[in-house]
Amino acid sequence: MQRIIPTPRWMRKAVPRFFQYLLLTITTILIFVPIVILLFGSVKTTGQMYSTPYTFPNPPDWSNIKFILSSPSFWRMMKNSLIVMAATTTLTVFLCSLVAFVFSRLEFRGKNWIFNLFTVGLMFPINVAILPVYFVLRQMEQYGINMIDSLMGVILVQTAFQLSGNIMILRGFFTAVPKELQDAAYIDGCTNFDFFWRIMLPLVKPSLAAIAALIMIASWNDLLVPLVVLNNDKLWTLPLGTMQFQGQYSSDLAIISAFVALSAIPTIIFYFFAEKQIVAGMTAGAIKG
């Protein structure tokens, strides 16, 4: 009878680990190579981008960066993007936390049916619903509410489409808080709002921070809503301005790269600072019962 030689233990561990690192390496290359080309291209001439797209420019050409930074329209779009991002994040987190608390802690008739309405919202992405949303915003002008060519219109639409998914996420974190803690708070005289504000929110702060970070990134990078709502170039956000800038300077790839790189740098910096908070908030849960 032929004897079967067992596979060495080190090989059983090394082979899966090799494929894991190989997959991670390929994924990293696919993600970072376009970013590196973009950053290098922002300090090159258009000719250098075509001839040596993967090498660092020697010497760097900073004229494109200086041209963008000296443009008043760039800083105006930066300001508009910051306003939209800050307002959308604040409003979304506030509304989601309130609604998630209601669905996780309070009992009332029709609770499950109403919650299902929010889950239905996940079935209609903004790409599908943007045309009806535009008609609704246009009809609001008949009642003296101007949402077209208004940053408020962009903020409300972005907030509306961020609600469903984030309510479901926060509801799970709120539900994880032990029921005994709520009972003890009510015995001490807390109202529903007191329990929500003084006890619940501090406990789920990492989850709120994670959701806020994701909302900020999504709002900053959003192109579709500003494209549909905003016509006045003085109200354009950076993604919309980037699209228009590419059309204006379509033959000058270097200056386009500089504009796109400067527009993306705030998001990249913010993500590096918020990455730990996002991972911790989405994986740790609210509190261990």
C-alpha cells in the first residue's frame, strides 16, 4: 500500500498567504496607479504625459498648479463643495439618528410597515430617480420655494438619498444597546429624548463618526445632483466644475490633471485621517451587552 506523504505545515500556510498577498498587491496597483499618474501629470507638461506617463517629472512643472490656485473660480467651487458637504452631513446624521432611535427603541402602531418604506428607498438609486426629483424641485417654484439653482436644493436631494441606508445601519447599532440600560434611565426620570441625547448618542459615537465620514466623501464626490440642480456657474461644486473644466481644456491634459488632483486631494487627506474611525465604527458595533 502506497504511503501518502502529508503536506508540510509551513506549505499549507504559505500557499494561501501567497495568494492573499498577490490579490492585495494587484488590487493596490489597480487603485493607486491611476492616482499616481494623475499626481505626476499635474506637475508635467502635456508632452511629458504622453511620452513618460509613469515617471516622476524631472524637473517638475508647477505652472499648472499655480494657474489653478490663482483662479478665483476654483476657490469658489471649493467653498460651495464645503458648504454642501457640511450641511448634507449634519442634516443627514441628525435625521438618521433620530429616525433610527425611534425604530429601534419606541413601539407604535405601523412601525414595521413604515420602516419597510425606508428600505424600499434602497431600491431606487439616485440615477433612476433624479428626473422625478428634478420635476418635484421645479414644481416647488409655484409655491415660492426656489430649489433650482440653489445649494439648498442640492443639500436636500443629497440628504434624501442618504437617509434609507444610514437609517438601517444606525438602527442596528441602536438596537445593540442593552434594554436594561434604557429601563434604568427611565427609572431615574429620563424622557425618551433625554435617553437619546445623553446616553444613546455617546454610546454610538464611533458609528455616527463612521457614517458621517462616508456621507462627507459621497457628498464631496457627487456630480449628478449638482449637474441637474445647478445652472449658475457661481454655484458649481468641484465635481461639476471639473467636468466643465475638462470640456474647456480638453487639449491640455496637464492642466486638467492639475485641476482634478487639487480637487481630489481634500478627499484623499480626509479619508486617511478618517479611515480608522470608519473601520472601527462599522465593525465594533454600539456596545457589548
